[in-house]
Amino acid sequence: MPVSRDYYFKLASEVPSERLEAASGLISDLTSENKREEWEYALNRLVKGLSSTRQSARVGFSMALTEVVREMINSKESGFSITSYLSLVKQCSEVKSSMKGKEERAALFGRLFGFQALLNSEVLFNKKHFDEDCVKEFVSDLIDLAVTKSWIRETSIYTLCQLIQRLKISYEGEEIYFHVLEKLHSTGVNSTVEGVAVYLSLDVDICRQFFERSKISGGWKNGDPLYSGNLQLLAKVLKDSEPVELAEEGDEETGKKKKSMKKSNWSPRLHFVWYILLEYFVKDSQSNHSQIHSKDTKKTSKQESTSKKRKLTSPSRVSLTEFWKIVVDETLFANKSSPERKYWGFEVLMKFLSELSSEEIHNLFTPNLMRCLVNQASQPDRMLNKLSTKVIRTIAEAASSDPKKISVLIRCLTDNSLHGSWNFDLLTKSKCIDSLIGSFNSKETSEETLAAFDDTKSVILNMFVSLSREGNEADESSDGKEKAQRWYLDKILAFVRNNKRFIEKSEKTKSSISDIVKSLISYGFFERPEKGTVSSNLRNVCKERLVSILSEILGFNKIDFSLWIISDILKNIKHMEKSSKYKNCIEFDEELDSVKSGIISKLNEIANSRNEKNKTYLFTFELIYSLVVFQIYLENEEAVSIVNELDLCYNQLSNAEGDLAEDPSIILTEIVLSFVSQKSGLLKKISFIIWESLLCSKNESGRVLLNTASLKLLYDVLEARENKEGQQLLFEGNDEFEEDVSGSEKSSNDEEEDSGDESDSNTDESGEDAEDDTDDKNIEDDVDKNTNSKLAEALGIPIDGSNEVKFDELDSEGSESDDSYESESMDDDQMMAIDDQLSKIFKERRNALAGVQTGNKRKEEVRDAKEHMSFFKSRILDLLVIFAKMQPNSHLNLSMIKPLVNLIQLTLDKDLGTKAHKIIKSQISKTRASSDDVKLYFEGDLDTYAQQLLDNIEWLHKSANTPKKSNQAYYLACNQSSIIAAKNLLMLDKKYLDSIIDFYSESMKKWASSNKSGMQPSMFFDFINWVNTIRGK
């Protein structure tokens, strides 16, 4: 049965699977049929089909042809040879003068695919069929095809390079290689970029031997395009605009060849010669690296040893630095280079960045390249803007794949001496440096990554230090240098902040963090002239960055890590204070120094009294005391004020034997409140540590240190007014506002009274404002009179009892003393004395008036007070969330209901109300206080606890029954809180269900009898739905 002809039709299919299936079926049928005429038909049909204009015909036909050629040449019966095959391919793809351009293109590409099929069949390298003449003929045919048209030259020479690479494996002679070079020279291809590719594919010694033996005029010096003397010519060739004249001048034949070698159109695709160059430089870099880091390495093979000898004796080849500077930077990125050449340059950069090692990539960032990259990336309307942004992404990707590249890339992009700029991200409108700095966060803590982490730290620190050593002379560049220094300080913080997970994974990162801390301390708190100094502004920035880094480390919630970082800070400060090389910029008075010394003594006492029983809370106290010392160095007055309270708390927690004493939770809570009231990230972290480690943690008996009294301190803040009056109540404790406090508490129970209080307070405030304006005017008049009196006394001018000038006496005295005026004139010393006296008088007037509040200043104070109270309450809510998460089933969570509902009602900050409502919905709603937990705190008296819950439910229903308000979240919170309390009540005893139903029944009666009630019907629906779920259980 003849072989089906449908296979040939399917070989041209657009679907890859159909082509593969057709090729497999065709070969299978031909093998099973095994008739000579079928094989010959298949061969002729497939060879002719290569010249088809159908889109996928060449792919399918060449795939099947590869197998057919292999089978026919390997078969003794067929009598088919390589020479006959080449003749058949050239015959079927012959170009005729009558052909149109499209047909000519199809014929030439058909011939190329035919040659590629022979190469893929591997019969050329089979020892049984290997013939140098056949290979030479194949080489000649390929090069002849390459010079036919410029658009087929690259693919034809690529096939030739594939042939050379395969010959290196099995062929040990030289004649074929010599033939390749001779053919390249005769056709003029050696002066093109394709010729360079062939030279680089051949062994360098083969090329040199050929030119020494043939003595051909022109060509590459030493037969090696990478020879240092050929670098300028190589740069011109790799521009790929036109072939370079390598022959002697006046050679007309070479000129004609050069003209025929010109390319017609530019292509964005990178020429394959760059991949060969990249492979060479990667291998060269690896060999150089191995020579540096290994000694007396034994040769693993004869080939390696001979290549080493050749490298030592052969003329030197260019290094990557030389190659990149001439060929890429000064050619592709030259000022007058076209956008097309720069496009290639960026493509080359991306390839080299991905493949080169970290030891070599610094050679890639040259002046012209960096200038072009910044210019193209800075403006979106630039022609190569998208490509330049792709280059920047490639830089980040290269660093992500190899952490060792991160430090090198940061230095190259930011160091001015390496053609970078510290504001590279700003210029290119990217986040390249930030992404490089944060590349470690997702890495594992291997030795290689840890070394790269330390290198990156060193690069950023060294850049800052080098700028500081340049001095701080007041010149035009000083402002720019300070901006650069500030930028490096920001990046030091970003380095820690963006790699928190990596730092937390391994303690081996401590050395890097310690170096950062030491550097910031030396520039923030001390001066060392030989290492350079910074301005006072930068010194404050150093302190701020140190505080931020400390805050980030404290955020790990690891006591040991936190204690290490603060101990390291204090150790470095102490060391620099004792060193004569450093000059301390902070001076302490005797009292402050005494406080500091007392705390240090306390730290030593804590360290000596640690045991397994008290280890946790003593670690916490050691951390807190250490942080207080650091706050003293930061000149924080609040830190000194809490020392006595902290001492009292510590002494109450333990005595000499280390046993627990009376409950100190109130003192600790007050310390926490004093910290969270300040807008400091560090103090926030300290307060959270105290709150979590001491107040919210359970002791051996299962109780938490926190109690109702200490929580009351937090609730008082939540229920305080968000105005200046509320701020004064909390922070100043003035007795004159005690009556208003009771009024405020009443207002939370009765809406009508609250609204009345608010209107009264508004009236009082307006009246107070009018009185304040009058008082301020009187104060200003008094200051002016006082100033006039002092001026008159200083100048000798007469004044009356009301400090008004006596002009009559002044005129009469002046007329009498006209004659003596000239003799009584003051000398220079007297004038200077009066000048100093007048300056002092005006300064006193300015200071006196500064204490007088204007209307705008009072408004600003009111606004600041409101913002501060909202901020303070938000921090309190954060503390409550922490407790609810750490102790989700504590009965203390239910005590939060009333203050949170009051806060939702009273607050003028919508976000604050939403946050409070979220705590009720997401945290307190999960509370299921067990009877065992309640018994610990109520000494078995569950009725007292149950009564508290009943009182809460009653209060919630009364609050929900108040007249309608616009704040619907308030009624919803009352509804949800009532059910939460009811659930926990029934967990104690089912008997309380009747009391709960009575509350809802009474509320429904009030709601039904009055249309002014604000209670929502959903309150009853939700209750009925909940009761339905527990009914009968």
C-alpha cells in the first residue's frame, strides 16, 4: 500500500501537534513500506516543499526532511550521498531571473532550510560518512548563500557557526577551519559582524595559524577580532551599519564586496554575535576568578591544560573593561549615536547584566551609558523611555537573582566617581535603589546572602562617611552635599526597615546592625574630626534615624533581640564617652548625670538578680530602664519624670528574694499612658512592650496583672472631651474643671442634657473669648507703658505718673540747653552702652507680648488640642486591641463595652468612632468568658459578675432608647454589645435568660409607646434570631 499523500498536506499545518504527528506518521509508513521509489518521492517532495510560501510549510517539511535524509544516507541500498543531497537542494532552490522578489526570497530560504536539515541529521559528523571535501562543499554553499542577499546573511552564518561548534567535538584537523576562513576572506564576509561571529566561534590559535601561513593582506590583526589592536575596528564592525574596510586601500574588488555586504534595514533584534561575546566574557571572568581564589589547581583534562598554555603565550585579548568602554560606551552610546544604536546598547546591557558575575558588572556602568539611561528614563516622551525603564527593572531583577550584585549595583548607580548619582531614583522617576535595598527581605539567611547583606550595609555607610569626610565648608555645593548625606541616612533606615523579616530570621545580622548603630551614634552624639563632621541639622537626623531603627527592631516583639539592640547602643555611647578620640556633643548637669548613673546601677542590680522564676519580667524592666537611659541621651524630659515611678513599680514587683509583692498595675499603666500620649514611634513601641510583656501576660496563677482599676485609667481617656478642656483635665489635672467632669459623665447618660451642656459650653467659650480679648488688650497697654517708662529712663526723658512723656518740660529744657548741647554730646562708649540697654528693653517687650494670646493663636491651640486628644484615644484603642488579642476570653474584655459605646457617641472624629465600633465587632464579640476565669478574679462570687453584666445590658438598652441621633453606628453598637453581654451571661447560668428577655420586653414597650425613641427595630430582630439559635439547648 503506497504511503499516504495526506501527510505532506498536514506537514504545512499551522498547528504544531498536527505537524509533529504528520512527520512521525510519514517516517513510520516509509520505514514499513521501505520502497526506493517512495523514499525518493518523499525526498523530492520535501525538498521542493521547502520553497513553499505557506507560513508553516518550511518548519514541517524540514522536520520530516531531517529524518528522511538521515535514513537515506545511512541506508546502503539507497546509494544516496551528502554531495547528491546538496546538489538536489541547490537545484530545487535555484534562483531564476524571471522570479519575483517574493519567489526569490522563498527559494533562498528553502535552500537554507535544506542545509539546516542536513546539519540537524548529524550525518555530516558520522565517522562512517565523514568526508572533509563534503564538509568543505557544505561550508562553501553556506557562505555563498550568505553573500547572496543581506537579509539572509545572518541566519546563514548562524548555521555555519552551529557547524563549527559541532565540528569541535569530533573533528581534530584544521583544513576545514582554514577553508572557512579562506572563504570568508574571499567573499568579504570577514569584515562584517557575521564574520566576527565566525572568528569567535573558531579557536583563536586556528585563526592565527591561518593568517601566519596564508599571509593574506588585510584582515584582523593576529587573526583575532578581540586582539587589543583590533578594538577600534571591532567597534565599527559591531555597529553593523556597513562592512569595515580590512583590506589594503585601493583594492577595488574588496570595495565591491563591501558595497554588496550593506544591510538594508535596521532590526531591533540583537545580533547573535553578542551572545557569543557574552559567553566568552562570562567564561573569561570565571577563569580569572578561579585563578584569584584558588592556588595550585590541578588540571582536570588535557584540553584545559593546553588552553591555559595557549592563553599564556598568545597575544593579549582585550578585557571586558576595554571592550565595553570602546565598543559599547563610546560607540553605541556616543553623543551622536542614533536611537537605533542606543536601543542595541540597552539590549546588550540587559543581557550582560543577567549573565555576568558580581565581580564584573561594575564595568558596565560607563559615563555615556549612565547619561543616556538617566535622560531616557527621566521623560516619558523620550523615544527609548519604555526600554530604559525595562533596563531599570532588569537591574532589580538581576539583583534579586544574585544577592552579591546588590551592593555593586547600588554603588554604581549612586557613586558620583562611578558616573552615578545619589538621586538616581529621582532623576529616573523610579524606585530602583529602594527595590535593591529591600531585596533581602524574601531571601533565606544563607552564608552567601548574609555576606551580601553586610556588603550592602557597608556600601551605604561608606558613601555617607566619605561625604562627611569632605568637610562642611560653606560653598555652593554644601547644600547639595547635605541633601546627599540626608538621602544616605534615609537609605540606611530603609535598609533596616525593608529587610525586617531577613534581619529577624538570623542573629548573624546583628553585626551589620551594630555597625549601623555605631556609625549613627558617632555622628549623632559625638564629633571626631579625623572622620569628618556633620552639621547640627544632620546630627539631629542621625538621632532620628537611630530612634527609627531602634523602633523597628523593637517591633520584632523579641525581648532578647530588643534588649540586645538597646544594650549595644548604650555600650557604644559609653565607649565613645570614655574615648579621647570623640568629643561629646551633649552636656549633662549634675542632677541629670546623677539620674543616669542611678539607672545604670539599677540595670546592674537587675542583671544580677535574674533567675528562672523572674526572668521574663526582669528582662522587660531591663529593657525599659535601658530605653529610659537612651531617652535621657536624646534629651527627653519626660523620661526623667518617670524614673521614680518606674523604681517604685520595680520595687513593688519584687523584693530582695525575688518574690512578687503587691499589684503595681496602676503605676505601669500610668507609665504606658505617659508614653502613648506622645507622638513618638519609639515611645509607642516601649509602651506596647510594657503593655504586652507585663500587663497583658498571665502569671503562674493564670491571672493577668491588668485589673479593673488600671483599665479605668484608659477608659477615662476615651470618655474625655476632645477639646482643650478635656486635654487640661487629663494632662494638667486642674481642680477648676472637676464640676465639668461630672457634667460630662451625666451627658453620656442623657442626650438632652448633653446637648444642653454643649450649647452652654459654647456660650461660655464665646464669653470667655470676649473676656480674654479685653484682658489681652489691657496686658498690651501695660507692656507699652512699661516699655515707655524704661525707654524714658534710659534716654533721660521726663515722664509723668502715668508714664506719659512731658513734652512741655522737654521743649523748655531743650531751649535752655541749646548752647551746651554740643559740649554734652555722648562719645562712642556711651552710645554703645545705650544701644545695649535699648536692645534689652525691646527684647523684654517682645518676650512680654509673646505671652499674649491672639485670637488665631487660641484657635490653633483648640485645633491642636482636638487633634492630640483624637490621637491619644486612637493609641488607647490600640492598647485595648492588643489585650483583646492576647486574652480573647478574658472577662475584662466585656468591661470595654461601655467606654467604647460612649466613645462612639461622643467623638467628633469619624475614623475614631469607626475604629471603636470595629473593636466591638471583631474582638469583643469573640469573647467567651468561662466561669473558671471569672472565679479567679471574683473569688468564686459569680453573682457579682453576673450582676455587672445585667447592669451593662440595662445601661445599653437605656442608651439605645434615647431620642434619635444621626449616628447610626451608636445604636448598632448598643445592639451588638447587648447580645455579646447576654451570650456571656448565659455561659454562667441559663437562669439569666428570663432577665435578659425582660430587658428586651421593657425596651420594646418604650419603643412602641414613643416615636422619639432612637432604638432600631433590628435590635429586636437580632435578639429573636439569636434566641432561636439557643432555644431548647
